[in-house]
Amino acid sequence: MAANKYLSWDSTLKRMKEVFGLVVSTGAPDANKIVALDSTGKLDPSVLPIGVGATTVVLPASENLAAGAYVNMFDSGGGVMKFRNADASSFAKRAMGFVLVAVTSGANATVYSNEINTGVSGLTPGGDYFLSSVTPGAVVLAASVTTTAGQIVQRLGSAVSATELLTDIDESPIELS
């Protein structure tokens, strides 16, 4: 759904013109524009000042990321940081956050840390969820956690509902021997 339109005075042309409300901000170039709510009826985090709202990091994705996927930030070479799907195969691929929308390889991914992940489904309310060792970016219930030596056990959070995971990423996963 497109944002609502508003009338604005064009001081260059000296006349009124119709403009869309801004849903996503790119920063300073969008100064003095009217803000509109997104399709969920909320403000996009990009229009909020730093320190208000969710803590996010924006970096390129090195592979396709599904909505709700837990991701890992890594040095792709020469100090260039990127995001990839996290998995429990090793400490180097531990989860550091999640994406709420699908991202294609090469595109910028907005990654959230300890927030509610609404990009997941099929959860058991009240269940504790961990990083999957089988499906990159996915979560598993505690009963399905890996027991393979060299892999990690990393708690990601608890399900509030079938589609909401209250994320509280364990920053020190356990490496199995």
C-alpha cells in the first residue's frame, strides 16, 4: 500500500503539488519531509532518531536471507563486514541478530538484536528456542538441539506466540566436545 498523499508548497515553482508521505528515510536528503506510517500501521525505524526504537545494523547480505532468519556478521575479506545465515555448525557462524524481511544476496539487510522476531512461525508458546544446526537461519526447540561435537548450543529466546520469538541471544554459546 502506498503512503497517503499530501499537498506541499513548491517554493521553486511557486505552486502547490501533491507528494507522498515518507515511509522509509535515507537520512539527511529526506530532511523536512512529512512522515507516513508503513503497511503495518507503524513508523519505520529509519525515521526515528538514534537511541529511539530498535537497535539495528545495516550491512550487505552475502546470501539470501529468509524473513525471520537468524544471522551471523562476518568479515568477507579486507575488513568488509556482511551478514549470512547463522547456524550451529561452529562458533564462527553463531547468531548475532535476525532479519524481519527476506533479503536477497548483495542487498542491504537490516538486522535486529534483542527484539521480538515476528518473521517466524510454527512456534510453541512458552518454548525455549535455539539455533538450528540443520537449517541455516532457523530455530529449534530445546529438544532438537544438536549433540554433535564441534557444534554449538546457542539459546535465542522464548516464544511469546506461534509467530513471535522474544529474542534474547546468548552471546556465549556452548561449544560441544
